[in-house]
Amino acid sequence: MDALFGDEQRDLQRTVRDLLTREDPGPAVWQRLCGELGLTGITVGERHGGAGATTVELGIVLAELGRALTPVPFLQTAVAATVLDRSDAPPAAEVLPALVAGGLVAGLATPAPPTRWPTGSGPALTGVLDNVVDGPHLDLLLTPAVVDGAAVLVAVRTDAPGVTRTTLPTLDRSRPQARFALRGAPAVEIGDAASASRATDLLLAAVAVESAGAARFCLDTTLAHLRTREQFGRPLGTFQALQHRCADLAVLVESAWATARHAMWAADADPAGAAVSAPLAKAYCADAFRTVAGEMIQLHGGIGFTWEHPAHRYFKRATSTDLLFGGRAWVRSVVAERAGLPAVR
Amino acid sequence: MDPRFDDADEAFRREVAGWLVRELGGEFAELVDAGGPGREHEHVEARKAWERRLGRDGWIGLGWPEADGGRGLSWQRQVIFHEEYARAGAPGRVGHIGEQLLGPTLLMFGTPGQKAHFLPGILDGTQLWCQGYSEPGAGSDLAAVSTRAELRADGWHVDGQKVWTSLATEADRCFVLARTEPGSTRHRGLSYLLVPMRQPGVDVRPIVQLTGTSEFNEVFFDDARAPAEDVVGAPGEGWKVAMGTLAVERGVSTFGQQMGFAREFERVLAAARAGGAADDPVIADRLLDSWMQLQVLRHTAVMTLGAPAGSTPGTEANVAKLMWAPWHRRLGELAVDVLGAAGTVTAGPEVDELTPAQRLYLFTRADTIYGGSDEVQRTVIAQRMLGLPRGPA
């Protein structure tokens, strides 16, 4: 998949892929991902019980989960664990061991402009956080907020008084959402404005790499179909009209992976660069995934339109990826702003 | 910060940049941004002198083995040289066909005698080469080559016509793919010959392109001669050698090319700001797309071209071409679109008096055709990288 990976990275990829193709998606997979393999804590320092790896390794795991579309709150929990570990605020030591063990599920609010952040004075927070991914599962919610006039990153326990959670029915059934209404909810500050920004960037990079993995699965599955399905007395894959479309999809898949892996590398290794590469990767990979998933349906013909075939699940995941996490227009405007380009909105 | 380079590499970068600043600040100052695709007619003699200066100071053959006169530098340092070269606006090369295509082919397939005879002239910038592959009847279908050559007692006799030959008017020699086995077809019976250009049997006629300029030429061989020993690889094995030439281009120059793209983008952006087009949300969106795609090109090149040789399917160059060529063409469209009506007015009354934006706009129509059209790239990617089966012939 990636010639720049070393042996350990390839082993990690194989281990996760084997697990996800062997196990039925469900609580057992979550237990094995967390408890047995310790992957929610893959980036967490050893002092907090983690594996001490970098965000590059986290990206490898996320790409595999995207590939399998495994409906577990891994992305959110692993991103939150990374944010807490890198922030090193006092709450980190408290919650990280539980996050690493899978006993606690955490996640970030879906990115939004500061005007939509919750506000508060002291520890009490008010506001609405909508479309929070994996919201129904979250025990701990991280969000940027404006507290006493200053932008900060805070953590809110979802079982605290003043927190009302509403589970939302979703088009993408592999990615549950909830709305959180906060009315004077108790919040703990875990970072400043810069930490809040970095946390959001890591979430965007993580979503990008998950999309890149999913897009590759869509192409692989489509190619397998075109090699075997025969019409007009020959495999569909022999038709040049279809070959050329697949070549364009391959370019999208390769370039999305390269862009996402760079963003995951930058998350730990080049924080200044990550401010651009993360939103850029999210915008590019979500768009690429949506294109490839749509072509997966078309190139499968009628079977691709059935509920039974997995194509629609990837198409819906691609849609939610593109529309959530701030959406396409917002994330592109962030790239333009940070790259010093003319404003697009 | 850049994941590709270490501190010693960055020191090398400063050395390269320092040399370029020094040389381009003096007698070669007129060459900044001169030449290159769409501008090959500019300052040709000065650019040939520039080649010799590059050679004198050891900047040609950076990646070639030291035993063959090169410097044996790492992939990273070669990339750095190309990046700094483009960043400095150093002129379009006239010796690159020898350095990047013929030289590596000789290193791979040449005899010790051929290497000793031809490599020094490439390394010191005195011998220029052109490539004789395409023909009127063999464009995308290169194996349809019909130029013929016959080995007689006094050497090779070559007859036929090549086309789209860059820099043929300046080149001292041409590497020619010719049919040497009468009656052979397709990939069999071809030989890779090294033919001197300055002889009565060779006639070069510039092709006037839709840009009004002539970077490409037709080359006619009418009983042209080449010494018997100037065949690379065995006679009849020329296809293998020619394909080897394409495969050795692992793309260190890609990063220099991207640096050049970044400079072009900055100019388009500056024009959009100066003329007010940047305030148009549709133009702003296209500028953003262009800039994002340029970063994506770079990340993709870092991933695929940085991989150890043999570790990838060998189709990275096809993916890269299918990405950059359409990107560059869209940038050309943007370059005139940001000017609006003013983009339709040329710099003067002659057909080749184009503005830089117009030149970019028009010349980039060639990008998606030469070096394997987009359509050929798609077929190669589908069949060799994705393993889709060939259709009925």
C-alpha cells in the first residue's frame, strides 16, 4: 500500500486488517481494538499506559477502519486521547488510562466557526453542539469554547448536570450522531486557543486518512467486479471507457492517501504546517472519497444500487464525511485563510 | 519543515542556492526565467553558455556514479538541486535531454567505450542531444516506427522522418529509434542509434505551433550516417533500450518542475489581485482549487517518487503525469481568465508576441499530449497498475 512504510508499520497495518476482516463488527471488535491491541492509546505516552507511537501510526489504523467501515467510536476516542496526551493538562492523567483501556469513550465536537462555540463564565458552559459524531457513545466531550471572553479547549462529562443529549437518526448508519444542549454544564479547561485549533486540525487529518482508506476499498472492490463480471462476452474491465474512469479514480485514491498521510505526519512532526495540511487533507480526501464511492455504485451497475451491496454504505459514509466536520465550504475557507489566498466566502 | 531532508541536505541546499544567486547575478542575469516549454526560442546562445558553466562547476550528472564522471549524490540532493534551480528562476535547460534521457540510458545499456566517448560531453555541457522517437505515423503508438536504418561496411545508413523533436536545431546528436530488420513489425527489429545531427543527410524543419513559436521540429534523415559502433544495446533490441530510457526518469526533476509551477501560480495570483478578479468568489474558488491541487501533487510525488526503486509498480510517473498535465492546463486557463477582456490582447502585432499568461494558456495545451497523452496514461495505469485486462485488439 505504501512503499515508504517500514516493517513495523506494515505489521501494524496487517494486524488491524486481519482483525477487522475476521471479526463481526460489534462490541467484540471494540474490545479487541482497545483492550487487546491497545490501539485507542497508540499515540498516548507510555506514562499514561499508551504505546507512545506517532500520529503516522494512528493514521495507519484509521485507514484500515475506514476501509472496513467498522462502526466503532475509535476515530473520536483516539483523537481525543492524542489531544489529551499532547496537552498534558491535569485531566489527562485522570482519564487517559481509561481511554486507553476502552472503558471511556471520548470525542470532539464537530468543528464550527467560533461564533457557534459554547460560551460561559468560570466552569459553567452554555450552548448547543450539533451533529457530534459518535455522540451517543461519548462519555467525555472535548470542544472549543469561549470562557470569560477567551478561546479555550474544554472537556465536558456527558453525564454531568446541565448536559442534555439527543441521539439523531443518521443517513450514514455507521456513524451515529447526537446533539448536546449545554445549560450551565460543568467544564474543565484543558488547553488554550492554540490547543483548540490543533485538536480540530488533528480531527480533520484523522477524518482525511480514514476517508483515504475507505476510498481505496471502494476502488479495490470495483476493480474486482470489473475483472470478473462479463457482458458482451468479455470482462467489463476490458472496455476502455471503464479503464479510463478507473485510472482517474486510482489517481484520486493515490493522491488522497499521500495527502492524508502527510497531514497525519505533520500533526506530530510539523504543527505549523499541520494548520494548513489538515484542513486541506480533509477537503481533498472527503471530495475524493465521495467521487470514488459514487463511481463504485455506477460501475457496479444494478447490483450497486441494492441495499445488500456495500456500495451504498460507503457512499453514505463519504457523504457524511464531506458534510460533517465543518462541511466543505467551511474547511475550504479555512485552507484559503491559512494559506493567505483570497477569501472564498 | 520538510520530511525528506536532513541538516546536511539543507546545507547542500544553501550551497546550491548560493551558486545560483552568484551566477545569475552576473553575466547570466538576462537568463532568469528564460527558456523552457513555450519559450525555447529565447536566448539560445546564452543558454548554451550557461550549460557549459553548469558543467564546469559540477552541476550536471549529480546522480550519476562517480566512476562515470558523475557526483553520486543521493536522491534527496538531486531533488534539492532541481528545487533551487527552479526557485532561482534559472533558465530552461538545453542539455537536459542528454543529461536526463540519453546519459542514464548509456549508464544502463552502453558499452564502456560508448560511455567514455559520449558521457564527458554531456557532463561538461558541450554536447547537446535530441530525442528521435515520434514519427508522423508513430505518435501514441510508438511501436509503429518506420524510420529505417541499414548497417553497411561504412556504418549505419538512416532514412525516415521524426517529428516533435525538441531542440533539434541546437542538438549535436540525436538518439534515434529505427527499424533495422527489414520486414519486422511492432517492438521487434528496432535499434537505438546515436546519429550526428550536423551532416548533409539530416534536415531540421521547425514546426510553427499554435503559440506562433517553434519549440518542436521535424527531422528528416536522407541517407544520414552513424558509425557502426554507435548502437546502444544489441541491434534489434532498441525497444527494450528505449523503454529503459523512459523508466530511468524516476522523477527527481518533478520537484523542480513543481517549484516552477508554484512560481507560475504566484504570478497568476498576483495578477488576480492586481486586476480585482480575486474578489470574484468563482475566481477565488478556482485559485484555491489550483493551490490545493499543487500541494496534493507535491505530497503524491514525495510518497511515490521517494520510494526505493523496485518497491512500487513502476507507474508512479504515469500517475504524476496524469495529475500535473491537466493541472497545468487549468492554471493556464486561470491565467487568462483572471485578466478578463485584457487577456485577449497580445503584447504586439506579430503572431508570437504573446503575454506570459497567453503563452501559458496556449502552451499547456501541449502538456496533456506530449510525453504520453492523458489517454495513454490512463490506459497504462488501468492495465499495468490496476491490472485490468487488455481488450480485444
